[in-house]
Amino acid sequence: MGPLLSDITVNGEVIPAATIAAEIQMHEAPKGKPGIAWRAAGRALAVRALLLQEARARNLTPEPITEGGRAETEEEALVRQLLDEAITPPAPQDEAVRAAYDADPGRFRAPTLYEAAHILFPVRPGDAAAMEAAREKATAVLADLAKAPRDFDRLARELSSCSSRNAGGRLGQIATGDTVPEFEAVLDRLAEGEIARDPVATRYGLHIIRLDARAEGAILPFETVAARIRDMLAKAEWANAARDFIETLADKAEVTGVDLKAA
């Protein structure tokens, strides 16, 4: 990854290579292709710098809010306030809501139920060295499990840092939304009885995941999900507007070390 280890500049503001390296763990990439994660981390940090520069150019004063027991940082508040000021997407129309449902009713189901087990190697967010060490341990355990899958129970009891270790890593019955999105996405891809081939990164660290059973929920009627679809479409409109706004900022910016048009 030698040639990638360089600083990024955004309108003269330097983002050091060390900062990009610390951001990498938040971006997944195919095994053996660390350059993809490096570029994704660099683009994310460059976009953040652009937004903060624009917020300060507009003389916005940070007004952090607390939600779910977590307080925003001043920089997070500035980005939110800037986007609130700059973006006013149109509200979804009734026809669009109905069309979204009719296009694929199967997307709108009662919660899926899972029975799963995992082995957790904890890592604090931003600790790149700990993440690398955890990945080495998890990869070694996966190699052992590939030879002897029945050892999952024993290895979970010996190695996992989750309280589920006392049950051999078994999480009991969980439903859609009970776990973090990265974890749930893997459960949706696995066949029953299958162990994920690679460690799965979440805010808690690295997981080795096994799916034991899955029961997909029934399709819900339109009336039950109309409000959810409206909210989904509104978020999509907001995301599109945010992307267009960021592209406008990027077109006017002087950026080196990363290609924002590839984002």
C-alpha cells in the first residue's frame, strides 16, 4: 500500500496519512485489496473537510444536540446545520409511495427471526493496531473452524468477549433490527449452518458469525408500511440532494491526493 500512504489536501487544508489510516477500519474492502479501503477513507475525510469549510464560510455557530444519550461534537453539529440549511428536497408524492410498494412488495415484511452465534474480539473505534491484532486472531480461529466447525462452541467459550460465550456464542432468537446493520447483513447472506468466511467488523470489534436458523417474515399490506415507505423515499431524496450539494462543493475545490469524482 506504499504509494497510497500520502497526505490529502482540501483547499490547502492537509489531511495527514496517519489520519486516513485511522479511518480505514470504518470502510470495508475485498480481502487483499487495502487500497480500496484507503481511497474510501480518504474520500470520506475529504468530503468532511469540504463540508466543515463551507459551514465556517457561512459563519455557522455549532449548536450540538443530544440524541439517544449521545451528544454531537461541534464538528458533527456544523455538518448537520450546514446540510439543514443547504438542502430542501421535495416531499414524496402519494403516487411515488404506492409505486415503490407495488414494485416489490417482498421488501416489506414482518421482522425476520434468526438464531445465530458469534465470537467477539473487541476493538475500540479508531484503534488501528488493535483492529489488526484482532483480525489476525479471528483469521486464525476461522482457519481452525474450517477444519473443525464443531469446535465453534468451545472456541466461543474460550475466546469470545461477549457474555454469550457462556452459551457457546449463541445469541438466542433475534429479530430484524436487534443487531447492528453490518452483523444483520451477514446473517441475511449466510445459509443455515454456515459460518461467515471472513471476520465481520462492527462498532464493537470483529465477529466470527454462524447462522443456525432463519425464518423470513410475512409480506405486510401497503397500509401498514405506507408511512415507512414515505420516510424511506424522503431519506433517499435527501441523500440525492446531499450528494448534489457535495458535488457542487467538490467542483469548486482544489483537492489533491484523492479523486472525489470516484466517490
